[in-house]
Amino acid sequence: ELERRREELESLLIADHV
């Protein structure tokens, strides 16, 4: 389930970058 959490974190990072 680590991959799923990583995807969520990546999404957050992208949203924060925008």
C-alpha cells in the first residue's frame, strides 16, 4: 500500500507546486 500513499503524496506535491 506504499505505492498508493506515494501517489497521494505526489498529487499533493503537484497541487502545492501549482
